[in-house]
Amino acid sequence: MDRLESFSKRGYVVKETAPVYYTRDMDKTATWFEETLGWYTEIDERNDENKGVYGCVYDLPREFENLHIAPFTGIHLFYGDPKGGVVAFMKVQGIEALHQYVSDRGRNAISDVQEQPWGAKMCAVDTPDGYVLQFFE
């Protein structure tokens, strides 16, 4: 599937983020972000064993990031022991579309969208490395 086609079909946009995410298997983690959230990945550096040691996952296609027409809204991936817990608290536009997108891929690792006392809607996604990505609108 074409990158821009995938971006247009997702139905949601991340507005703010840039956390650091540690993983022992960057290729597996990158695939999870692509398949579960519809994000774009690039592993920029590998070690002598061909394991990814630095990469990024992007909400927008990399071409947009390279043009600097939008702020970086991705996640930095580093090789290392996962720390677990909440790694990101991300503002999105289209939280119901995000929920539907993840659910349509057969992923049960997303919580229901819930109204918060402060007026926002929130949901959370569990990652394969034991992290939680929290989204709000």
C-alpha cells in the first residue's frame, strides 16, 4: 500500500509527541507500529549484528518530516532494555478513528475511549515492549 494512501485512510492525526522508546527488537517494534497504528518507520542505524540501535516511527510519512512542513510527531527508538510504563501522552485529532483503526486490525490492546473530568476523551494502547501509549483529544 502506498504511504500516502495509508496516511489518508487512517482517519486520525497526532498533534504532539516525541518520546524516547527503548526496545531489544527494533524490527519487531517497528512492524508493530506500522501494523497497529499505521505509522511509518525507519531504522537509521544498525550494529554489527544487524540489530537496530536507532530509528524513528512517524505519524506522518517521512517525506513530510524531511520537508519540515510539520513538527516532529514521532517516537525515537533506541536499542536497550524496555523500561515499561507510560511512554507517551499524545494529543490526537480523531480519537474515535484511532480507536477504530487499531480495533479493525484485530488488536485488543486498546482501551475504550473514555470521557475525562477535564473535558478530553482518552484511550491507551499497550505495546509489545510493555509500554503504554496514551492518546487524548
